[in-house]
Amino acid sequence: MREALGSALEEVLGPGEVIRLQRLPGGASKEAWAVDYRLGETLHPLFLRRAGGGVIYRDTLSLATEFRILQLAQAHGVRVPEPLAYFPDLEGREAFLMRRLEGESIGTRVVRRPEFERARKALPQAMAEELAKIHTIPLERIPFLPKPAHPPWRTALDLAYQDLDGLAEPHPALEWGLRWLLEHPPNPRPLVLVHGDFRIGNLLVNEEGLVAVLDWEFAHLGDPREDLAWPLVRAWRFGEDAKRLGGVGEAGPFLERYNALTGQDIGEEELFWWEVLGNVRWGLGALKQARRHLKGEERSVELAVLGRLAAEMEYEILFLLERHG
């Protein structure tokens, strides 16, 4: 791929030399590459995001659309890596290029390592501020994203039922969770641009705090509570379960700051429905990823491990609904 990338970079930045091309670990559905490109005396640290062998959810954006969303977010002041160029065909797969920023995005390190203690204190406020910017982007700026035909909660449940049926095996805890969600629908909220995967692990963090919001492949028009509740899902606390907001803080101050910036009046109790949904969706997503490995579509220890993790989401659904009564 070095030769193809070198030709593409020459068109974007000018004649130079690729002196580093390294695939980075992680990323269940997209490839991530660190690239260093030397142009004269200047070294450009770059990050290449390239399509992988499959997707987690069927409504995953193409990289072309994700690139447009990233450009839009940057234009509205959201902290994101600078998007540079989209490549429709880079060695047989689409990809796009960004400036590479320094920071940590591995969740377990962010929530546990001592060097990020100061960052953890700042993250709840910073997360609220970035979500407020995302959710207040005018919808007329996003005509290329389809409006849901039904209320977002209904659309999310329909997709989850389709994913469950596609597994062709029983998962009673997931089915019970879906039935509870169906029988307790949330009140409607106005549509906003939803990031769709806003959690520790998709935030780039340094010792001072939040550097950038990453991975926009699940962005869509939807309910703001989906983004607000997603970092509450236990899997995204990375073992720091006592800190409900992503293993770094509490939901109350985070939500209070978000409401103050957006003028919304979302109560913490409203996030429960979306937290249960988050566990159902990630449980289904993990099972689907494991099947890619089991079917031989993409042999990967990481994908296989995700299948085992699905049981943790099933347990959490039972725990949440028992506590709710």
C-alpha cells in the first residue's frame, strides 16, 4: 500500500516521501494507520482511516460520508483531527486522511493510569461541551443524512430486532431487554446530529484533558439522549464501574453542563431507557463481530473475544431491569 499511498499524498501535499506506514492495533471494523510523510524539511504526522473487511451495524456510514461529517464538525468548532483528503480507492478500499494528533484513546489507560488523573477530572465537563456543539449543528447543514421514518427509539428497536433475528440463535436476556424497551418507549425529543459512538475509547485524551472526538462512522440524525447515555454503558467504564460516566465521573454534573449549554431540560432518569438500549445494541454488535471470525470472513482474536464479552452485556441488562423493578 506504500506506493499507492505515496501517489495519493503527492497529489494532496506535494512530492515527498512516506517514511513511516504502520498499522495500529484496535478498530473492529476499520483499519487505522499511522503515516509520516516528509515534504522537504517538514515532517507531516498523518492518520489514515481505511475500510476494513466488514461493519458492526448495517447503517454504518461510508467513509465518504464520515469524512463530510468530520469536515462539518470541524467547521462548527468540535474538537476533531483536521480532515485532509478522501480517497475512494486506496488499494481496493476507500479511506480518508487526517492530521495525526498526540494523545491516548485506549479506554483502560485513560480511566486508570495516574498520568491521566487531571484529565479524568476535566473530562465530564469537556464531554458535555463537545456533545453540546455536536447537537447544536443546524440540521439544514446535513442534508446528506436521511431523516428517520419513525421516532428514533422505534428505528433503533427495529434494527436491533433485525440483528437479533440474524443471529438465528436464542439470547433470552437480549430478547427480554428488547421487550422491556418496546413496552416503555421514551417521550420524543427534537432530532439532532448524533455522534453514535460517543464514549471513552473514541476520545483522544492527553494529560490535560480531551484533545479530539474520534470515529464518526455511526453518526446519524436521532435523539440526543442516545449520545448522553452511551458513555454510561458499563462496558465503556473499563472496569471503573463506580464512576458511571465512562469510568471517569458522574452523570449528574455532565448532564447539568450539557443542559446549560444547549437549553435542554433532560433529566438523568430519562437516560435509563437509552442505557438499557446501549447494552442491548453492544451485546448484539459483539455477537455479530464474533460471527465474522467464526464464519471465516475475517479471522481475528479481537473479533472472537468480542463474542465472549456479549455475556457481560446480557448480565448488565438483567441487573439494570431488576434494579428498575
